[in-house]
Amino acid sequence: MKLLKTALLFLAFATVCVSVNAQHIKLREGSLAALKDEKTINVEFTYDSMAVGKFDKEQDYISKKKDEYNQKEPGRGDSWEKSWVSDRKHDFEPAFTDLFEQHSEMNISKKPAKYTMIFHTTFTEPGYNIYVTKKNAEIDADVTIVETENRSNIIAVISIHKAPGRTFGGKDYATGDRIKECYADAGKYLGKFIVKNKK
């Protein structure tokens, strides 16, 4: 029994390590040197033209899931659609912000800061967890850092690929829980990336 528990713990740890290592962050344009002495930054989140799972258009995914849920239980799909959007402000974005602040040496300012970070989610894989099998959520994003007062002045463009969403212990049955972890993970490793590359 003890051996089985040890094996399960090792497997869980290995899964987490693989998930973390699967995320790729790359500086595509510009330089982060301008952020060297900055202690605050603004952040904006956009979801325009986001693909979801096998769907090139988010609205096609929403329509399919909404219809499926409403067929099973009238009204359930409508509630799901509202949550799909409201989870961004309530859960995803705060999760990103919290971890970014912890690891970036900067605070997200509500007042105008010198630079603004625009986090554009380009792809979301919602994943699934149906007890006997699961697939982790993932997001891809483009992060554009601009001068707040002159947005045509682009300081840097960073790409994030496959930021993983999973909870330790595997109790992430709700779609929102899985995706929330994607944003937390993206915030953490983007913060570390900026610290490393702004010097």
C-alpha cells in the first residue's frame, strides 16, 4: 500500500513537471530593457478572434456547447454561456495578475503606468476531466508591451504557447477551474521571463 502511494505521488509530480515544461515563452520582437527600473505596469486582456479547441471561431464553440447543455437540461446552456465570459474577469484575469505580481518584481497598477501589457489570448483548449480520463486545458497568447501614452511605440512582443491548466490532485472537473490555472501559470512564468530578460 505504501509503495502504491509513493508511485502515485511520483506520477502526479512527473505529470506536473511535464505540464510546466510544456509551456514555451519567447521574445518575438523588441527588448524588455525598458522595464528594468519599472515597478508598475498596466495590463489589459483581449480575446478577439480567439480559437477554441477544434473551432477556429469562439462563437462556434459557444453555440455547440450551449445547445448540448440546453438539450440535457433547459437553461443550463444559457448559464454556461454567461459563465464562459464572466469567468474571465472574476477568475482568469485575477489569477494571472496575482502570480505575475509575485514573480515579475512589478505591481499591476490601476493608475496609468508608463507601460501597458496587452495580453491577447489567441487560443484556448478547455480540456476535460470525466473521472476515468482527462485532458489538461491550455492557452496560447500574444503579449504586447506598449508605451501607455503612445501605443504605436511597441516595446516588445512575447508569445506564450501551451500554458497548462491543471490542479494538483486532479479535481478540476469544471472547465473554469482548468482554464483559471492556465492564466495563473502564464502569469507566473511570464513574470519570471521578464525578470530574466529585462536586465
